[in-house]
Amino acid sequence: MDLGRSDRWRLPTAIKILIAGGFGAGKTTLVGAVSETRPLRTEETLTHIGTHIDDLKGVEAKPTTTVAMDFGRITISGDYMLYLFGTPGQERFYFVWDELALGALGAVVLADTRRLADCFPAIDYFERHETPFVVALNCFDGARPFTVGQVRAALELEPDIPIVLCDARRRDSGREVLITLLEHALRTGAQPMATA
């Protein structure tokens, strides 16, 4: 075996993507749906102690919350590996975002139209750090449908920010969201976040 041949021992290029958004928007579900490996989850059970802290309006049936991150992986080819980091959606866990964002090429802001304002902190964060992002509208059963134009106006998004409809439960839908993000990041000439 020739250990000097670099083409045999070349590691795949890692591409880090953040999945962000409000509490209960479907971030954990999206990471789990698209990951080729069993995702790492840091979920804890919601208790009555947090009811005065966490706004459960619209997601009353949600039994758990992410307290650190979700992690999944997708092999694009032998040369590229996509690493997905789902951020916690509650304000009390926002301090984790700076660490998770380090080295990220871009982000998906998952939006729940029942609680659209909950994705403002993620949008503000990525705009402030000049990180390419797309907004993915998670189409929850029974949620009032809005047009892409209505959502763009409500979130005050620039025309070049892609907005896509998705079902976070479906692998093919999540895959399309990630493809849209990667294409957007390439168009903008994105560089991984060096500092948070």
C-alpha cells in the first residue's frame, strides 16, 4: 500500500449547515428526516416549570424541546459531506448559536406560519453575520396558508432571499430545501462563518 498517494487518503470536504427557527417550527424533524445516519438529539421533556418561560401557543401538544442542538449528516459524494446542526428555538438557549454557527456555510430558517414572528431572531442573526440563508415554510396540517409574497412582506425579506415551501417530515422535501440553500450560497460567494 502506497501511503504517499494523497488521492487515496483524501478526506471529504465538510460543509456545515445550520437549521434554525422558532420553537416548535420542525427543526428536529427536518434534521431527522434528511440525515442518512441516526441523528443526535438533545431533547428534554417540557415541564410545567417552563410554562411561564416558553410560549406554547400554537404548539401546545409539543412534549419536548431541543436544549443544545440536533446533528445529522448527508454524504453528497465521496468528496463532500453535509453536516446539519439544528439550533434550539427558545430564546433562553440562544447563547448556543454562536458556537454552532462557527464555520457554517449557510442556514435554513424554518418558519411556522402559525407563529411566523418566532423566526425573526434567526433571520436577524444571519443577516447581522452576513450568512446566506433561505426561509423554508413548514406546511403544518391545518395551518392557514400564506403566499410566498405575503411571507416575504411580513418578514421584510430582500427579494434575493429564497423562500420555499416544505414538509419537514419528508426527506425529499427537506432535500429540496438544502439544495436551494446550497445554490443560494454558491450564488452569493459565501464563505464559512469565521467568527460568531
